[in-house]
Amino acid sequence: MSRIGRAPVTVPANVTITADNGVITVKGPLGTLTQDYDAANIGITVEAGVAHVTRVNDEAPIRAKHGLYRALLHNMVEGVTKGYEKGLTVNGVGWKVTQQGKDINLSVGFSHPVIFKAKEGITLTVVSPTEITVKGIDKVAVGQTAATIRSIREPEPYHGYGIAYKGEVIERKEGKTAGK
């Protein structure tokens, strides 16, 4: 049996989980999340503050879905109770970030500023002129938004300029050397 799939998901008292007609709905203090699932092959039961994900047989695709849906359910419970946060840093001479309402304005070495609009359910915060925080209850949406912001100007290996995840290590390359 899947090691991830068989692990129970602890459900806090202020969170409710419903699984009807192939849709999981998780409601908590920070909001509501929904996720489709394969109801024909995967079962979800909640009893006494613990959610269990089960499967009908041991075929490979169903085993993969077993662990997947348990992980998604766990991420949804974490999201509606604590939320998710991803940090980005901007590194470059004269590069900065400013807040414009819910959106952010990136001055990252282009001839024009880049305005990044926040999607619904995502909060963009400028902590300092070189730091951005992406917050939300959906782990996938937070990670995808952070990756999209990073792709505006990915870190380059020679000077380290670019937008990087907080704590990301940029492998530095040696530049060209002059001489014979």
C-alpha cells in the first residue's frame, strides 16, 4: 500500500471536509478549496477528526492516484488553516519592486517597468524594495505565481542578477579571463 496514501490526514476542529460526486470541498477559517477526484477508484472518509483515503485495488494508476489525492487533501487542510507563503528576492543594480494596490511594479533592467497583476486568491506584498512575498491558501497557485514572477527575469550565473526564490543558491560561473 502507498506509504503516502495510507497516512491519515488530521482534520482540525474548525475545518470541515465533504466528498460528494467526485469533488472534495475543504472549508476552514481562511477560506474554501475544492478539488475533483476519481470517485470510482478512490474513497475518502472522515471520522473523529481524521480523514482516510482508500483505493479499490492495487493497479499502478490507482496506486498513484491514492498517494496523489491524499497529498492534495493534506495540502488543502494546511491551506485553509495556515495558508502558504513563498518569498522572492530581487538582485540587481538599481532593480526594485513597488506595490501598486494589489499589484506589483517591477523595475528589473528592462526599458519599461513590468506590472504583475495578482490573481484572485493570491496576495502580493512588497516587504522591502528587493523582497516580494506571495501568500494564499492554494499551494499550487502560490507556487505557480512565484514561478511566474521569477520567470520575468531569471537569475543569471555570472553576476547573480535576477529574481530568485528566498534562500535559493545561484551557482556562480567564472567569467572570461583576459590574456594568453
